[in-house]
Amino acid sequence: MSESEGKKCPKCGEGMEKGYIISEAIRWSSEKHELWALGQEFVVHWKLWTLPNVGAYRCTRCKLVLFHYGGVTPSETPKELS
């Protein structure tokens, strides 16, 4: 997909804004956690002295963010999001 075509939101069909998720880490769990989420799967890893920037798209209308995880280094943008 070229930059001029844009990415469409799977929920509303509107165009999505290209950018980055910037976070120390994002974890995944099939259960809700109130205080601690130790031992859960990291989908975005943090590294000492490096703030992860994961390429993503967001729909400001639906408040939906899409990104690829796993094997993505902190400043690398996956080809699908380029």
C-alpha cells in the first residue's frame, strides 16, 4: 500500500493517521489485571536507554490503533506500515 492510498479503518472505513506508539512496554494477557501484570507476554519490549517507537496507524474517529508486534525493534517500522 502506497502512502498516497492511505490505510482505512476496519471499523468505520475512514482514513487512518500514520504514526508511532511510544511506550516503555506493552503486555498482553487474556485476563484483566488490576495491580500487577508480572509474567505476562510482552508484545512491545523496552530496552534500557531506548524508548520503543513502534509504527502504527490510528483512527481518531473510532479511537482504534493498529500495529504489528513481535520481532520489531524499538525504532523499526514494519514494511506493512511504511
